[in-house]
Amino acid sequence: MGRPRLHDEHLQQRLLEAATDLMAVDGPDFSLRPLVASVGTSTSAVYSLFGSRGELLEAITVRAASSFVAAQRTAHSDDPVQHIVGIAHAIRQWATENAAMFQVVFGRTDDSPAIAEARDRATEPLLEAVTAAIEQGILHGDAETTARTIFAGLHGFIALELLGHYPAGQADTLFTALLAAIWRSWATPEHLGAVAA
């Protein structure tokens, strides 16, 4: 009878979840000691399952970025306006439900090619939606610049909301107003009112 596997996929998932929470608070310099203590294992499990500390950081970031992209993909619509608005709402909802992963994707970290690639892919759904809207004459400008500024506005709002700066009763109204303001900054004249405040 073979020896039971001490370092299995279940432990790997628990380490990823706990490490995500630590990284969201302490950044990439978090200590492995409280990490392994929180899941009742040892540092040898980290090296056995991930290979190195750097590969653990990569796994945390790639996991979070993939989840973020998947959330945006659920917002698809054939209507270019509703597609972009849907992505904006999906981003906010995902960040609210996954605050630690939101911090990991866009927080401070030691970049590696894998982390840089994961972060580059993180806003691909929004860029694709913006590109389609520009091609259809609904938005104007360079697609990458437009998508980046839209995301910057969304990110700023969400970051402040997660810090508790917006009263719960006002946050939805403020977010709707923000979307309308962002939209007007990039919409072509005939589509300025497509997103109402």
C-alpha cells in the first residue's frame, strides 16, 4: 500500500486562498510562516507544491487574474453599449466579492513574465468590447487608450468603495453617475446619451 500524499491539490488550494489574503494585506513580502501556520502545514509544502516562493506568487496572481477575466466574460451582450456597461458592473461585483484577489491583481508585487502576462490579460475583455464599439462608430479614440482610461475610472471608484469611502446607500447611484460620465468622455456625438446617469 502506497504512502498517502501529504501535499495534495486540496492543500494547494488552501495555500493559494490563504496566501491571497496575506498578499492583499502585506504585499509580496508576506511571511511564509503565518501562511503555513494558518493551514496547518509546513514551508516544505510550499516548495513541494509550487517549487519556489516566486512560483507561489505567480500562482496567486495568475489565479486571481483568471478569475477576474472569467467574471468579465459572463457579461457578454450583442449590444456594444450594454456589453461595456455589463463588463463594468461585472468588474465591480467581482471586486466586491473578491476584494483580496482584486488587491492581488492590481497591487504591488515582484513582477515576473508570468505575472506581467496575467496582468496584461486582465483587462482584455474590456479592451475587446471597447475595440468593437470604436469599430462600430459608438466610441472614438485609440482603443487601448480608451479602455485604459475607462478601467482607471472603474478601478479608482472600486478601490475607494472597498475602503469604505462611499455610504452603502449612495454607492450604486455614484457608480451609475460615474459610468455615464466616463461614457460621455469617449462616446461619439450621436451616442452621448446611451448610458444614463
